[in-house]
Amino acid sequence: MSLIHDIQAAAIAKDSDIPTLLRMCKLLAARISHQEFADWVDRELNGYPSVKDLPDYRVVRVDSYGSFIGTSTRADKLQIPVSVLPRELQEQFRNAYMGSSISAYTALLSGDKSGSVREPWPVALAVHNASKLTPNMQCVSAWKEIPIGAVVRLMDSVKTRVLGFAIDLEREAPDAGELPIGSQPPLSREKMTQIFNTNITGNVGNVANASSGFSQSSITVEPGNWQTLQTRLLELGLAPEDIEGLKPDLERAAAAGSPEEKTKTASNWIGRLAGKAASGAAGVGIEVAATGVAKAIAAYFGLSGV
């Protein structure tokens, strides 16, 4: 069986060893000479260097709990709202950032796949802030509680991403996994980047920048600036008549001030414009075109996404 088929089989198997699967991916990355894939595999195997480098599937919303002791009372587990923390720390403690090596999480699933994992708060933070909840008791420890289900989802996400990458790679270059290390890459850098972004990062916006017929923009869409948005949309392959009526719709949504109204308006126009953008920029798929349009309209509204 070829290396790509071995990877596909391991990604499908219910009880496959994910560190071993990723080591096979490390070998594949060397054979196809794709550095981005190699870097992702190394981070999954060895851990991520900082929170800002974490992919979205390694960040999970959690609740926090604490242990409290009083003169004659004791509570081993009380939920702690993040509102007891300084505002600048609240978002950090709403989430658990799962940056350790994949093997650390694999070990957590060796037994019963129920319950939770604790990530402790700094003791000083727990004592000083969480104690505000209970006037007659002192918080002695606090922790974020990560459901085991979140760890299971992390594992499944890695397997699914690897499987998608291997399937698309085989479709484009069936013998890629059998190349000698150091040989010529089996596909163009642009095609490899598309396969990587589509399956591993989920960031199809980068596909647009790498695809032929969809050049990287030199235009920065400024919040509320129609001229920069119009220029970017025309650059994406749209014609002036395609965006007729867009400006007043966006202005009405912006005036309403509601994020929901902005999102609804943006979504309606993205669906309307995506196909036209795809046909206007030769060789570009509708998913890629929709991403380009979405990013432009989101930037106009000052949104991170739509």
C-alpha cells in the first residue's frame, strides 16, 4: 500500500494512533516538499509556540470552577463567572487554549471518554478575584474545566483535515507519496497551497490569493469607505452593473448599527455576487470568489467575518 493510502486508512480508522498518523504525514510532507504542511504537522506533534498561533479547533469555550473554604463551611466546586476578573482577562478565561502536543491529549483519552480535564488558574488570581463570590468563604483554587468531548473533537478534526488533504493530493498527483525526498514537487506551489488551505487551515481566503486568475489585492478596504470596496469588487472580476444597489443597502445596514442587520445584508450580497465574480475571473471557483467578496464586504463593515 502507498504512503498516501496508509495515511487515508489511518485517518479513517476509529482507534488509530494520531501521533503515528502525523509522523506519516511528516514523511509525506518531506516527499512532496511542502513546507506549510510540514510546519503544521510539527506543531501538532510538538505543540504550538504561542496562543496566537493556535488554529480555531484548538480553542474551546469553557466554564471555570473553584474550591472554597470558610470557617465552618466548604464548597469543593462552585462555578466562577469570568465577570469577577479584570475586563482585560475575561476573554482569556472564557476559553481554553489547547496548545500542547497531540500526544498529551491522546493520553487523556486512553480510559473513559467522559468527564473533563482541568486547567488551573494562577493561585493568586483565584484567591484575589474568585473570593469576591462568597463573602464567608475563601477561594483556595480555581480551574477551567475542559470537557473530554472537546478533546475528542480535537482528535477528530486533525484526522478529518489529514484525510481531506490526502484525498485531494491523490486526486491531483496519485504517486506523490512515493517520490524520493528532495525530488521536484509533484504539483505547483499554487495548487499545493490551495489543497493545504482548503483542508488544513480552512482559510480559503488564502486560496484566492494563490489561485491563477485571482490576483492578490493591493487595495485595502477601509471600514465605511465605499470607494475602496467598489475598487476591490471590480478587481475581483465584477462589473459595475453587478454591484448596482449594493451601496445603498450597505449604508442602510450601517446606519441601523445592528451587527445582525450588517451580517444579513452582507450574506445576501455575497450569495448574489459570488457566481458573477467567479465567471468574471477566469478559472476561479465559486467558493474562492465568495471568499473574496465576503472579505471585502466584511472589511467595509469592520467585521471579522460574515
